[in-house]
Amino acid sequence: MDVRFAGDPAVREQVLTELLYPVRDTVLDKAKLRPGDTVLDVGAGDGLIAFGALERLGPSGHVIFSDISRTCLITAARPPPRKGCSTGAASSWPRPIR
């Protein structure tokens, strides 16, 4: 993950600000999320959509990060833990998802 954006934090910020955040915001606007909702982000990667959703859901909302890449999930879990955000294998969930 550290090699993305050529490893340059300035390039990363420029790409996020000019390209990716507007796309993320459009996706989340169309989802019409409400405080307290639960979001499953399949293919969460480093959490662009998932962290944006978490900000919109408020303290009563939940976001489930799902990705085939363990590296992506570890990277997404690095920021300080936030209320409503947790990590773990799907097999460890307490109930089946319907």
C-alpha cells in the first residue's frame, strides 16, 4: 500500500482531493445513508468509501470493511479505532448475514 501514488504523500493528497473524494461523495450521496445505518463495503481496499460512510453514519452507525486482501484490511485498521468500526474475519461474526 505504501507504493501507491509513487510513495509521495503530496501526490496521494492531490489524487484523493481532485479525483477520489468527489467519486466517493457521489457514491455516498446516492446511497442516502442515515445515522444509525449499517454499511457493508465489499472490496473496501484502504477504506475510501467505508471511512466516508462512517463519518456520515454518526456514533450509532456501523461499517463493515470486507476485502480479499489482508494487507488492505490491516492498512484500513491502522487509523485510530473509531466507534462503529471493527475488524475481524467474517467467520467470527456472531450471526449469519441475511
